Amino acid sequence: ANTLSRALASLPPSPIVHSNDIQILVGVNEPDDGAVVKYQATTLVHSIDFFRNFLTDPYLLGRVAANHALSDCEAMGAKPITALALVVIPYGNEKSQGFTLEALMHGIRKTLDQADCALVGGHTCEGSELSVGLSINGLTPNNNNKLFSKGGFLPGDVLILTKPIGTGCIMAADMRAKANYPYVQATINSMLQSNRAASNIFISHEVHACTDITGFGLIGHLNEMCRASKGALIDINLSDIPFLPGALTLAQKGIFSSLQPENLNARRAVINHDAVANRADYALLFDPQTAGGLLAAVNASDAQAVVHRLKAAGYPHAAVIGVVQDTESSQHFPAAINIRLPPS
């Protein structure tokens, strides 16, 4: 991500920024979960996601990949409307490639159809392993410019997480044949759960910032939100973090995703890292998520009502996990995250 950010920063401004008909409201200069472009009276959200296969069933991979891709629009409060698919299909004979591609596309369509998002095209190419990505286009609510962004923390905001974390750890264990079936099934069910209902609930409340928890892990995405809020100090209550079944057990055995070491670079934002570094539950805060939940900064007076509605809508693990103490602070820029331990 840092390499890509540096590469994008080296580019000159896009000439379209100065167009009379087109306004880039959110782009590479202030990246968010999606780009936001206004064309005349219409405001669109564009997002894209792409990753390598980590499942044995291409149909299931298609469903998870589509849900993961839709989440960026939902994290911004936008309604996904169309999708393009990009697939790298493994080298092989026409019959085996056709079987894989057909199963994958049926999985993608299943999830997109449930989201009322139309698959309108795509592209395939051959490669050494199956990979899949989707580009999503969405509309803003009532076609206005009111969207969630990563930045916007206010002092006193509470942080609500809608889904448990641990997908990276558990799927890494599954690839090594060290994960029990109930762990894997619970993880797959979580990855298949849409963020759409949660997004709609947040839209109806006072939400100051929102993102989805994916590849950078909880701490990595919190770091982004703090930076976008011009420097923030936040408290995270470790005992309130919801974890997927089996995640803590596997983490205690030292089983983590291959992306874990890179994500641990975000530990620089944790002001008491040394005091918690040896804890398995803390390590899972860096676990890369696939199709993870939403993390929102909500007005404290709304918090209990929001959590109640989330649980009623099918997010049983939704929880308040922390509080914003300070924002727009050069002292805390880009991020200062304090991990509060469970009472001894």
C-alpha cells in the first residue's frame, strides 16, 4: 500500500479535475474506500478490489470476492449499482477452465443479485493461479453528496465494529490443515454476510466516519481513520473486540496470515505496544480481513441504539470497541492508539 501511495503521489494532477462537467470529489490525493466523482447532477462512487484464490470452491470464492468488493461502496454509504469482473484463470484445458469460470461467475452473480447490483461486463486472462477482482460503481443516497469518509472523528465519538475479526488467521490455519471445521465454517459465514444492512443503519444515525475492515487489519484501518481526521487519540478496549470462533486459539499457537508481518508495521501507532506485544488477542488486531465488517465513529448518544439495531439486523457480534479522545491534533498525528487491557 505504501509503495502504491508513493507511485500515485509521483503523478501529475489529472486534467479532468478542472473540467466544467466533471468534479473529482475524492480521488488519489485524499484516498478513501472509493473514489467519488460528480458528473453534472449525478454523484458516483467507484471502487475496485482484487485478490488471489484462498478457497477450494470457485463458486464460494466468487461469492466472497463479490461481497468483499461491494463493501467499499457500503462503507461510504453508497448504493452499488453495477459491477465489472476481472478474472485470472489458471492455465489448463478449455474444459477445466470453463468449469472454474462458470462456477466462479455464478458465485459472483449470486452475491451481486442479492445486492441489486448488475454485472455488466468483465475481462479474463490466463495466469499461474486463480485470482478475481471486481470494480463497483455506486450512487450516493438520493443522489446527494452526503457520504461517509474515513476522516471525521470527533472527541467523544464511540467506535462500533459490526463483525468479528480473525478471517486471515483462520484461513491461514485451514491452508495448513490446522483449523477445525466449525472454525472454518463460521469464518466463511462471516465473509458471506453483507455489510449492506449495517450501512443502511449507519445512514439513519449520526455517523462521523466509517470504513470497512479488510486487508490492513483493525489497527491498520484505524490508523488510516486517525490520519484522515488530522491526528487522533483513541482508546481501544481489548476485552470488547469480537473474535471469530477459534481465532484466539490459533493465534496463541502462532498461526497467522502471511500478511501479518507487513500489517505489524502499523504498531508504530500504538502508544503502549510494548505492554501488550505478547498477547494473542492484540496480535489479532493486525489480522488481515476478507469481507470484514464496518467500523464507524458514532455520536455517543446514539451508540446503544445503533448496536441494538445492528444485533436485530443479524450482526450478533456488533459492539462498541473504543472511544475517540482527541482529534485534529499535531501531537497525535497521524495516529495515537491506546490499547486498554481487560481488568486483571
